[in-house]
Amino acid sequence: YYHNLSHLENMLNEFNDVQHLIQDYDSILFAIFYHDIVYKSTSNQNEHKSALIFKQRIQNTSFDKIDKVFHYIEATQKHLKSDDSDLNYFLDIDITILGLSQSIYEEYCQNIRKEYSIYPDFMYNRGRKKVIQHFINKPTIFHSPHFIDKYEEKARENLSKEQKIL
């Protein structure tokens, strides 16, 4: 419902805005295309499994930064700031939905809930609150100046509103 081709399209649109700031264009594109290729709401191994599929499919090509992209894909599990500016841009691109308009954010919340429909509300709400708290507790939700300026304030507002509703 959320982790689909629309999510990839949104990421590519955001990527287009910052591609002039990216040092390793190909690695970011591979990470975008493969980061959610495995997505099961009942698994905590999605990122690792997605990275493994990337590695399996690309290993016999001339692309020589497989380990780097593998790391980028796995980094989407925790979204922690890195010394690698490209990784920071990639992680920011993945979560720009958090800083969009309230109506788009509300639709995102509904779609995430649908993806986790297997869980009753009390379990879903507990897990979702942990995710929200993870982002709210960070000094900045986004890691790059571009995305901090563009989305930080609205993302904090959206997350805080959702947290109160849960």
C-alpha cells in the first residue's frame, strides 16, 4: 500500500532535486530500486533480504560497489546519520513522506496501517509509537542540510500529531 512503485517514483523525484550533490549516482540509484524489494510487515529482516537480492542479481556484472550499496540498503532499517554524505541523502530521500503536507502524510499513515493490518490496533499502535519516537528523539530527523531545510519542521509536526492520535 505504501512500499510500492509510487514510493520509488517519489524517491526518484526527490533524487532528481539533489543529484547534483551526489558523488556516486549509480550506487544511490541501485539502493533506491532495491531497498524495499522485500517488504513483509511480519519480518524484521526486510532490509537484509533486500540487500541480499541486490547482491545476488548484481554480483556477475561489472558494477564494483556492491558492498557499498548492500550497506546503504541495510542502513534503511535504522536511518542513522553517517559520515557518508551520499548515504545521508539516500536515507533522507527514503523518508521525505514524513515532511509532506498533512493530507499526504495522513494517506501515508493509512497505507502503512493497511500494510500492518495483520496486527490488532493495540500491537500496531505500540510498534508505530516506537518508530515515531525513534525519529522524534533524533537531533534532526533528516541528515542533510537540503532535507533538513525542506522537510524537518513539517516532519516533526506530522509525527507529533500522529503520536497524539495513537
